[in-house]
Amino acid sequence: MNIRIFLLIMALGLLPAPYTAASSDCSGSLPGWACSGLELAQDIGSKDKKSNDKNYPYYIHEDPYQPSSAWAVCPPQPLQDFQPAFNGDPDKAPTMLIGNTAIRETGGKLTLTGNAEITRADKRLKAEQVTYTEDSEEVRAEGKVRIDQPDMTMTADHGSFWLKQNHGIFYDTQFRLYSRHARGSAETSRLLEPGITQFDKTTYTTCADNSNAWMLRASEVTLYQDEGQGVARHARLNIKGVPVIYTPYLSFPIDERRKSGFLIPGFGSSNQSGLEISLPYYFNLAPNYDATMTPRYLENRGAQLSTEFRYKFRRQDGIINYEILPNDDLTGENRNRFTFRDTNRFGQHLTTRIDYDRVSDKDYLNDLGDSLSLASATHLRRSAQADYRTRWWQAGIQVDDYQTIDRTIAPEDRPYERLPALRLNASSPWRPLGIDSKLDATLVNFDQDARVTADRFDAQPEISWPLRRNAFELTPRIGVRHTAYKLDNQNAGINKQQRRTTPLASLDGTLFLERPLNFGDKRYTHTLEPRLWYLYVKGENQEDIPLFDTSEPTFTYRELFTENRFNGADRMGDANQAALAVSTRVLDADTGAQLFRASVGELFYFANRNVTIDNSAPRTRSRSSVAGEMELALSRSWLGKADMVWDPYDGQTERGNLRLQYRPGYRKVANLSYRFLRQSQSQIDASILWPLTPSWHVLGRWYYDLNESSELETMAGIEYDSCCWGVRLIAREYIVADEDKPRRSIMFQFVLKGLARIGNDIESVLEDGILGYTDRPEN
């Protein structure tokens, strides 16, 4: 008898709830639309989830749209009262039978009556009465039938299961998927044979029990578990009871095996391109590679086609994109973009990376691009590199090329190509008397049309002896920097062989002072940390060395403690100077959390700086500007950051940045920033995401240039978030360089939680425009 009950429980485990698997891995697609892997698996070598193809154990999968606060506005759903504690092998689990009464009749009929319950491993069947007939091998459950599995509950009016035929049927079934906040029903649920289940007159929704804002309905759904797919007939999506999408036949995946088909369409509008509509089609080519083809219609420009191919192997993954808009109706040009990204891991130490991007014209990213961060780019970098890393040394080779998008940029202002660059970084594993030693070296070939080209070797060995104690740190350091050039296309009269050797020495010391500080009953620790840093670099004439990748960085507090006041290796600044700085911090005495930090410092020069980036006159000031920075976190809700550079000679502020953020809870954030650069920039940037009610949020950004008295970007929008659906609407006006009129766009997105997002990709715009839009405060 126990063996037969065991078969019953195993059979019940083969009865998934309607649409369970489909919604689990296809939450970004509507019925009738295929599900694709939208993101690459994060754990490259994970085998926790086995592929269905033994030749491809590493595959692409989709992360379902399940933010942890997606159901924050929902009423509490009923709790699952079945919490199995079984952790062993289900095949060896005992079967437990419980009932108020048990009657065994002649002919092999067993009846459990009154709170009848059958439990095995992590599955349970409950009913008012359970009857087993030995001759027909039929198990019949009647009266308040309930089947519990981890994270799922299904109820039925009554049902039967025939063990010999592996066939079963339950009537008037209801199901609930707890982690997905989903529920549904089926008039009948049938197990046709092992692995094939059929549901008649099925519904599915993620709405609360008292709401049917949206509902999926189908006259018949059949799930083929062995094949990983389902088939629905006469399926429709109802919004507020009104059918909005219908299809007589559709198939969809029910597990991590993906399926070819259409994805969710997108649409939007802008004053440049007009109405935009896109309809992606997904190709499931193999467990570890796939493709997507997206026709896109732009009212004012014509038809565009975008293609994407992704692949993932055990130690390699990448993506290839190609977009083409033939004969743009506005420009009359054929416009296109090609991108290629690849990462390869050859064992534990060796990795390679390729990053390639090319566009047909300088306005492509502004007109047709999908990234705000690239829209204002003037150059697109293309690189390929290989790195070999060990514990003590790293070596690499890299090739860098650039596409100058704006062809009006003069050749002499375009970046050099590196064909190639060789790097070696090493630190000694031996530390006699605590002495550290390291070497940084590079060999680069710089190439560019109609300009001076060069092979440059740069090496910087150094040793240091850090002394660290509770009350102080002291680090003396000595080194030398040697740079050699072999120049081509150099001006007449200038030696093609250039060399520079500059010894350097520094001494860095910091003193740590602290005292207790009390505010009321709260204990804090207040620190005072004076720092003195002396640097000496021998001067050397570098006037005949061209500039390949060197620039002068923006002066900030961090620049007080750098060995070279220039970026790159073409200039090594001479120095005989000391940085005097002081920092103070306020720490929580109980947790050690930093609540406040402020630092200020200045450089004092003991000699003129003869090395300049443009071979101009030596710098003769005896002091630098005063630089400072501050961080403030008085509570988990308030965060402030500021930095400033002040010129003591003319008593004016050279530059400054101030940012204040108030974030008291999830999806509650307000930002205010001010950026100042003397005689150049004075801008205010304010943004907000704030709830009016638990369901309604307002959002916006105002980016304003005070010097030009003009708005750089204005964005305003509103979000509505109900238990199972939401809508976002934003209007945006922004300035594009070299255009007389601002651009305007309206973006709309409709979200069916746990099912689909329809419309524009608004999240990327809001993440760029509102700092903290997707962040969550610490608990």
C-alpha cells in the first residue's frame, strides 16, 4: 500500500499549476510572444542549473522581472501553511497518512475520512476524503482538495488519479504561486501521461484577490514538460475585463529552454523621428547562443533593422550588433552602426577582451542611439587586449583605435592610436625588513596620419618602506622614471631619439589623533589627521618630446599627493614641494560608521616648476591653490558631498561642486547639485522621485546653465504603481550640441507585473537623469 501511495504523491508532483513554468521564465513576454534571455548568466561556470544539451552546459538565461518591492502596494497574500522541513532524497522519503478514520473494505478499498492527509517529502495532499481502490488502482480525493508543493498551492473540488494508466483529472482547480504573487484557475486539470498536462478554461494573473485588472485566459493549455514548452489555444489578454490581445494558437517556453518568436513591441515619439514602433523577433539557436532581429519604424526617417547575436561558452562570451537605416528620409543617407564585444578566459591567468564600435555618421548616436552616455561622444574607442596575471606580476598587450565621429575635428586634435601597447607590472614577493619594491613598465607604438609617431618605452622602478603604527604612518619612497622615444615624422633639426631619466623621492607621514565626543546619549569618535607629504623629482628638459597621451588633470584635493602633476608619460613634472593637509572625521563609536569627513590641503613649492605641458614659461608661484573635500552622512536619509578649489592669490574660487541627496526610503529620493568652474561653468542640477500616494509617484529633472540662462535638460513625468500593473509617462526636452532648437520626446511604458513591459525603455533614461533612481536605502 505504501508503494502505491508513493506513486500517487509522485504523480501529483507532475501536475504543475497552469502557466506556472511559463510565467517563471517568461515574465518579460506576453502569451503569443516568445521569451528570450535578456541578460547573460552572471556565474560563467555555474552548473547549478543543468542545460538540456550535454554539449552546452553553459547557457544564456533570463532573469525574471521581480524587484523585491514590486508588490509593496499589494495587500498581504494568504500565507502558505505548508512548510516542509525535508532535505533528503525524495525517493527515500517515508509516506505519512493521516485521517480521522480509516476504513479498509473487502476487495482492497481503503478510505481515509475527515481531514485526510497524505504527505511525502515536500508534497502534501489534503481532502475531506481520500479513497484508494486496489483493483482499478484509482485514488479519488473529494471535498476541499488541496495540493501543496514548495511555493505553490492548488485546490480542487474533487479529482481522481489512476496509477496504472498514469492518468489523472481534477475539477474546479485554483492555484497560487507565492513568490510570483500569482494566482489562477482551471475548470479541469488533466495529467494525460507523464510529463504532459492539460488545462481547460484557464486563467492567470498577478493581481490581488479582489482585483482582476488584467487576466490571461485560454480555452485550453497543454504543458509538455519533457520538451520544455506549452501550447495554448484561443488565448487572450483581458484588461479590466476587455480583451485587448487574442491569438488562436501560441506556444511558449515553460522552463529555461527558450523558444523562438516575437517579443514585446516598443513604441515612442520624438520631435526628430516622429512616431517610433519596434517589433523584436527572437531566434533560439542553441542553449548557449541566440539572436534577435528588430524591425523599427520611424515616422520621419523610414524603416530601420537591428540585429543582435549573443554567444556564451565555458570561458567565452560576447555580443555582436548591427543596425542599418537605409536612405534616411531626413538626411538621405544610409546610416548604420556595428558593435562587437568579446571576453575570453584561457584558464586561470590569461584573459582577452575585444571592444569595437563604429557608426556611419556623427549624429547617429544622437538620432538613433540607445545610450544617453554615448550621445555626446566625439570619438568611439575600439580596443583589443590580452592580460596575463599572477600573484606577483601582470603583463598585457593592448591595441587602441578611435573613430572620430565628428570629422570636422582637426587631425592634430584627434587621439593617437596605440598599435600596440605592452604593459608589465610587478611587485616583489620578498619584503626584507618590510621593504616593498615594484616595477611599472610600458612599451607603446603611437600612430596617427600626418603627425609625429613614436615608439615609447617607459619604466618606473621604486622601493618603499612603510611603517604603520596605531598613532601614525610613515612611508619613505625612492624611485626613478626612465622614458625613451624613437620618433618618426619629427620636425627637422630635432633628434629622433629622445630620452629622459628622472630620479624621485618622497616621504609621506600621517598622524592619527582622536578623542571621544558625546551628543546626548550617543557616543562618537572625533579624529584629527594631519598629513605631511614631501616630494622631490629631478628636473629635466623635455621640450623636444611631443605629446602623445599626456594632459594636465583638473586640480583637486587628490592631486596634492600625486608624484606627477601630468597625466601620461610624455611629461614628468619636476618637483621640490611639500603638501600640508589635515583631515577630520566623526565616527560612530559603536559601529565605526563614518558620519562626517572633511579634508583640506595646499602645496608649498620650494623651487620653480620648469616643466610645462606646452613648453611655456616656468611656474613661479610658491603655493598652490587650496583644495578641499567633504562628505556628510548625518543619517541614512541625508548624504552630502562637496569639493572646492580656492585661489589664495586673487581670493577667488576656481571650481566647486556641491551635491545633496535626501533618500528616506525606497523610491523616495531628491537631489540637488551645483557645479561651478570660474569663467566657464555655473550649473544647477535638481532631480526628484517622490510618492504622492503609495501608488502615485512624480519624477523630474531640471538641469540649468546660469551663465547662459538656458535649460540644458528638463524632464517631467509621473508613475502609477498598482498591485499588478503600472504605467510611466515622461516628457523630455534637452539640448544637443550644434543644434539650434532643443529636442523633445515623449516616452511611455505600460507594465504588467510578472508578465510584460510594453513601450519605451524608460528606466535607462531615469537612471541617467535621477541619481539614486534604482538604489535602495540600507536597512
